[in-house]
Amino acid sequence: MPDDAALTTHVTLRIPADVVEAFDRLGKILDRPRSWVMVRALRRYLEDEAAEIFGDAEALAELDRGGQTIPAEDVIAEMRGIIKAAERKRAKRR
């Protein structure tokens, strides 16, 4: 994790007491300040969860710009075909 102390911004945030206590406990175990633990948690969220949200938002924006779509009926028909093929394959193994 880069040391970007010179690039920090102060943020005020209301957080449930139990969450703050958990950050404090983690900080104590890791011998780090609460803010260090919070920044790591926020970065992890941005890497994992937010990346998916950003991707979904971009996909929706592409659709709004006229991107290619597939009718739901076509997707359902394809899925039914996959399921039927799997059922036939399973029946042959019996």
C-alpha cells in the first residue's frame, strides 16, 4: 500500500460504535492506528465490491449509448438448451 500521507484529505464520518471498536482492536493487534486500518478496509472495498459496481455502471452506460443487447427471450432459450443438454448427458450416464 503506497504511503500517500501528503495526498490525504480530512473526512468526517458517523460510524456505529461497534465498527469503530473493531477497527481499534485490529489496529491494536497490528500495532497500527485506527485510520490505517480504515484506509486498508476502504481500499479493499474499492478493489473488490466497487470495481464490480463501476463495471456494471459502465455496461449500463454502454447500453444507453446504443450498445449491443440480446433479447431476454434469446438468453432464456439458450439456457434451456444448455439445461436440456446437461439432462440428456446425465441420463446417458445412468
